[in-house]
Amino acid sequence: MARSKAARAKIADRKAPPAPAWPRFEVVASLHRPSAGGVLELIWRERRISRAEIARRTGLSRSTVSEVVEGLLGSRLVAEVGDGPSEGGRRPVVLQFQDDAYGILGIDVGAAHVAAALVDLRGQVLAWEYRPHPVRTDPTGTSSLMVELSESCLKRWKLGLDRLAGIGVAVPSPVDPRDSDRVSDVVMPDWKGQSVGGALRERFRVPVFVDNDANLGALAERWWGAGRDVDDFVYVKVATGVGAGLIVRKEIYRGATGVAGEIGHLAIDPKGEPCVCGLRGCLATRVGARALIARATALLDDYPDSTLTGREVTITAIEDAALAGDPLALHVVDEAAEYLGIAVAGMLNLVNPGRVIIGGGLSRLGELLLSRLRRSISSRTLVSSIAPTEIVASELGPRTVALGAATLVLQNALADLRHFRTAAAGS
């Protein structure tokens, strides 16, 4: 039976999803100009600057700068904070970027944990939540936990949900830029067909960006950590698995399909243990957390006086024992550094970065690990590729990846505010 026009309209209305609650600065008309992102990024970088100086630095006309700035003032992102020094005429009004105008959530989804950080627009962590979880085998529970930890962070925030600019999610898997909401079926088979950010979008109605965890660790180091002064570097994350984020000419290099930097799946021993990826003898089977725990456990009989004897062997226990000089733990670290050095040496010969930054759990060993790693690398690289390369530990600690996930949102916002609407419309 044919339905009336009114009935069809009612059905269409019922099926349509609710309109996203975009951050308020999205609706300021002047912020849709292509120049708006560039002006905002300049103010963010300088923190305090006048309209006249913006015009000089960007080459935009004063009228265009004034129009964009008026929109930014209405968005809360920028405020007028008094007069600056005179250069012969009227004293210029100084603009200041407002770091606390909006918040960003960065979520670190590891192989065995979920963590969430709420940060301001200067990368300062305002709230932090962490929970162990079997991520690889429980996509539904992981999605629920991402929402739960996000809500917990937001409850401790003085501003409301309408001041949440977006959410970044880091995952322990290659991410294809053409379909960033999906993880690799090979690395995480239980996630096949699952959306990484779907539950977050549905709950919070803000843009959600997804990328590989090592890539986002590298991004955090580039903006806030040991990579701030280097245009080309490699960030190596050693955790449950092993991965690398490549920064080339100040930008993340992802490769054609998002698998650049997957050093955890380099074949160190083709006849070695099977890896989750289906190959054998991958670096992750020698250096990942589970591999190090298994190796330490297997060596307990050879080191009866080790402090690891008679207790649960965890990666943290191995690190603590190594820092205390335990021979068994130091032996495990020596082996890990040797294998890791094989992979890093290959990257140095191929990419020739200015710095290698070691992150993840093992980075807390500092020089204990780095000195051994440098020895392993130096015996496998061309003199010209290793000589100028620094091998250092991350400066950002266990929150690096979550901070990088939030930074991904910030980077997109500062470059082009309109990108928020584009990203969500295509999600």
C-alpha cells in the first residue's frame, strides 16, 4: 500500500542519525576561510602576537587578518590581552592563544591495555585513565572501555562536552590511510569488520581520528619530546609488540598503505618462533614483552640467585631487576638489545635519520639499554649512516602514545578547522 508524503517524511526523519554536535568554533563563518588555519597555527605557535605581525608573517591583507581574528575571538580560541609595544604609531593589541579553550581526548589502545588522556591545546595532560584489557581478542569490550575511560576523564574536567574538540585513537596495528577506522585482519583477526572509532563517535558526536600507535608516539615526540629539534627521526616503541614511527621532513611517513615502520615483523630468525602475523622469527618474537618474559622464565634455572626466582615474572619485574643489576635480567636485556639493534641498523642504512628515539616500557632502562643497543647497531651499519645519529630514550614516559593520539587531532585542527566537518562526514 502506498504511503502518504507525510508518512514517508516521518519514516525518513526516524532513520536519519542525529546531527553531530560540532565544536562551537566550527560555526564561525570567517573560520571557513582557507587562511584561518594558517593564522590560528601562527598564533598557537607564537602564543602572543598582534594583528599587524600576523599580516607581516603571513602576507595576508590586514582586512583578511582582521576578519579571521574576529572569528577566532568569537570561538574562544584567541583572546585580546592588552597592548603591545609601540613601533612609532598606535600601540598594537596583543592576541593570545587560549590553551584551555577546548580539550582533546587521546586514547592509547595497546595489545593488552586501554589508556585515555584528556589534554588541553598545549599538550598538558588534564586527566589520565589506564586499564589492562585483552584488546586483541575483545573488540566489543575494548570499544566499551574506550568510552568508559573517556567519560571518566571528562568527569574530572571543569568544562562541558561541548568544549571537546575531538578524539584521537592509537592502535597496535598498521592503519591504511584510505580506511583508517579498521585495523589489520592479519595482526588483529578478531577485529575483522569492527570499527575502531564507531562507539566513540556515537557517544560523543565529535570527530575521531585513528592511526598506528608507533606513528602517534613519533608525532608526540615531534611536537613535545625528544624529536622537537629534528626533521628526520625514528621512534621505536617496544611494548607487547615492536613498531616504529618514521618522521620524514617533519611529517609522519606512513607508506602507500600505512605499513611503513613495521619493524616488529622483520624476520630476525626465519626459523624462529611463529608470530601473530603468521610469519616466523619476527623481531616481536624476540623483543616483545611476552618474548622477554618467556626468555627470562626459561633461564631461571641457570640463575638460581636471581631476584626473579620465586616470583611472577613480568616485564616490569624484569626491568626493575635489570636496573638493580640482576644478572639474569641483564642477560635478557643484552639479548633484546642485540636483536633490536639488527632491526634499527637496517633502518639507519635505509632511512638515515638524525635521531632514533626508544619508547615503550623498555625505555625506562635508559642508558642500561641504550649503551648495549648502540654497540649492536655500530657493528651493523655503515660508518656514514651511524656517525651523526643519536640513540636516545623517550622524554615523555608511559603517556607518549595517548598524547600523540591527542596531538593528531590538534594538528588537524590547527591546519584547517574545516577538516573536522570533512572527517566526520566521511566516517
